[in-house]
Amino acid sequence: MSNVKVSLRNVCKVFDASPAAALDDVSLDIAEGGICVLMGLSGSGKSTLLRTINGLAPPSSGQVLIDGVDLNCLAPRQLQQLRRESMGMVFQSSALFPHRSVIDNAAFGLEIAGVGRAERHRRASAMLEQVGLLAHAQQRPDQLSGGMRQRVGLARALAVDPALLLMDEAFSALDPLKRREMQELLLALQRERRRTIVFVSHDIDEALHLGDQIALLHGGQLVQHGTSRDLLSNPVNDHVREFFHSADTSSHLLATDLIDHEAVSTLASGQPSVAADARLSELMPRLTAYRMPLTVRDASGVALGLITAASALRIISRASARG
Ligand SMILES: Nc1ncnc2c1ncn2[C@@H]1O[C@H](COP(=O)(O)OP(=O)(O)OP(=O)(O)O)[C@@H](O)[C@H]1O
Ligand SMILES: [Mg+2]
């Protein structure tokens, strides 16, 4: 079990202007070094949850802990320091300064953190190179495309090397191709240097693609939190099932998700077997070809259980059935 980076404990948030709670008793642990995607319909509380983490929308009750430190216990200046030094934020329209060059925009977070000019240009250049924009360092934001501006926003957030990156619909304004490109860039950056990322999205495919963990909100409540495979193969209710209905289930379920836990295990060495991480696309043809259960084996060959045609069908249809 990895360390918990961010922990919400019974967080409620009520805004004066609206009677209904924007967050209703949310408890959630976000693991260090992973990408947690917050999902939910419009108005479900995703942005509000993100803003309780950066301290801009303190909970009405409950606690938010970062590295075990309760934000309620920090003085405003300490909170501001925490935000500047260890958090990066990227939003849908990454509001760049129009009169600053790309590099000065990318260096902005370092500037307010008090980093000297030479050093901040060095670090901002390195970040621009990573996002593929070094050649545009001296241009102004209005000379860039929307996708490029979004990359500057990402470079700006990453230049301070934040341990925690908060992204709110960061790629939503981009066309599908640019969006995919940014997702790949984020995953590549993540492979190089693992950060804890909380990523708000209402796009299911984006969530499945990026999220190590997915937290689904509905009406301010946390409905389910788990891996994408947990949510696909064991939705806790019809809302979750309905939510993932349009997702391409088959590309996310693995052999290990389809094990028939009720089947009496008659594991024999002669039976056809399949790797625990085999995808549905490679497993289904074998299940139909052999007309007998498949033994699921882990990397060291240990049998984990059986997949029968019935169990596979049951789990796949549970994941994709309409509520
Ligand atoms: N500053 C505010 N003042 C009053 N109500 C607010 C405020 N911010 C959010 N809310 C309310 O809290 C609820 C949750 O809003 P929030 O912005 O967190 O939703 P969201 O899931 O991010 O939605 P979207 O997908 O549309 O961005 C909504 O009912 C919204 O009207
Ligand atoms: Mg929002």
C-alpha cells in the first residue's frame, strides 16, 4: 500500500448562496505518486473538492490533510507557502499573461516563489523543452494555438516541481487529437517523475486512460472510489454503471477481473491457461475456441482461479448493462 498524499475526512462544503451541500461528507484517500481522476456530472462537486485541497475553498466541516498535515491548522501564510512551493494547478483555460513571453509565463510560479531570474529561466526552459515548446520561448501567448497555450500552462505548473498537481478539466477545451496528445504527454512526464496528480474530468475515456484511481462524485457525495477496473467490474450502484455505460469496457478489464469465484476450482495442469493481465480481446477467442474454463495464472505461474464462459459473460454484462 502506497503512502497517502491527500486525505479528505468527512468533508462537507456548503456555500451561503446555495442550500444544497456542494460536498456531502466526503472521505477520500489519494495515494502518493498516482493519478486520481475525479469524475461526475456537472455540479457534482469536482471543482469544489479540488479547491478544498488547495485551500481556496476550506471545508465547512471535516478535514483535509496533505502529508498528514491538517490544512485547518495552517496559518494563511503557511497555506500560501504550501500552495506555492508544493502544488501546481492547471485549469481549462490556463489564463496566461498576454504581455509576457512564453518563457516568462512558464517561469511565473518560480518568480512568485522568489527564485532568481537566471535559475528560473533555466528551469522554465527545461520544462518548455519537455512539453515541446522551447522553440517558442520568446513568443507571446496569442501567437500560439490553444493546445500550445495549454502546454505552457502545464509547463508553468510543473516548473516549480510540485509534489501535487491539481488539474481541473485541463484538456477539455482541446480538440480530440490535441487532447490525446496532452494525455500522452502527461503520462510520459509521469513516467519520468512520479507526482501525485488529482485530475478533474467528466470524460470517461480520459478518466480510464489516465486514472490509476477514479473517484466518482454525485450530488456532492463520493459514490465510488477505486481503480477503473473496480468501477467497471464492480459498480456499487446503477449510477456508476450508467456513468460508464458508454465506455469501452473490453479494453480495460483483465483476465484477473473475470475469475469465477463461485466455480469449484478443479485446477489441473493440462488446462489451457491465461496470464492474469491478459486483456479481454486476447482471452475471449481462447475461451470460445477451447470450450472449457481457462486457468488464470500470475507472472510466476501460480494459478489464481478459473474463468468460465458464464463468469466472463456475467461480469462483462454487469459492467456494461444499463441500470
Ligand atoms: N462559489 C460558489 N458559490 C455558491 N455555490 C457554488 C460555488 N461554487 C460551486 N457552487 C455550487 O456547488 C456545486 C458544485 O459545484 P462544482 O463547481 O464543484 O461542480 P463541478 O462538478 O466542478 O461541475 P462542472 O463539471 O460543471 O465544472 C454546484 O451546485 C455549484 O452551483
Ligand atoms: Mg468544475
